Amino acid sequence: MTDGRSVSGSPLARASRLRWHALRKGIGAAGDVQRLRQLYDALNARHFAGELPELPVRVSRRMRTRLGQLTLDRATGRPLEIAIAARHLAAHDRDEVAQTLLHEMVHVWQWRRGLAVDHGPGFRAKAGEVGVHAAARRKVGDVRSSDG
């Protein structure tokens, strides 16, 4: 027995529509990239004494299963960019996005120190030191709508 609502009226479908509308309204635009860049600089100063190199930080509309990603040059292992998922920006608050960016910055720190860029004990130790969740994958809260 159903309550007369179609699947498209379900809370899950509504959350999906909210994310899509947020993406269409310009999430990932230049302003978001600039704010991520400023956040990178602030986190670099606070947690890494400004030691990390300047890197492009971009918003990816293609990322579906990750919140963030550090891209390394295949030949040299040098960091090329950090990408943050547009869906993450649309669905979660600044603190959640900062946690994701800081997670990726710990990987940059690993590279800078000549360590393996992974989620091993060295990563977990540094992640704990800077106050970021060390798991490579973690459950993030539900989509927050603008109306509550």
C-alpha cells in the first residue's frame, strides 16, 4: 500500500533535486574556487606553517564517489591540484568542506616530507595532529536544504 506519493516525491528524490538545483545555481563558480583558495592558504598557515606549496584548488562536477582528491603527476609524484566535489559544496557546510580540504592537504604534506602519499600510520598521525578525520572514506551528514 502506498501513501499516494510517487517516488519522485520521496525525501531522497527531493534531496537529489536540491543538490541538482544548487549545482545549476553556480556551485563551483569562480567565487567558490576563490574561497577554497583562501581556505587552503589559511589552513596551510595554521597547520603547516606555510610549508605546503601553492596548488590549484578546483571544483569538480564529475566527482560522484569522493568528496575530495589530490592529483599527483604520474611521472614525478608531484602534486598537481586538489579537487573538491561540487556536490560536497552544495550539500555540506563550510566546516565539512574544510575537513575534506585539510585531509587532502595532509597528503600534500606527506609528499613535501618525502613520505608515501597514502592513508597509513604517518597519514593518520598527522591527520590527528591537525584535527582532521583520518579515514579515507567517511559518512557525511545528510543534505541540508536552504529551508531548514
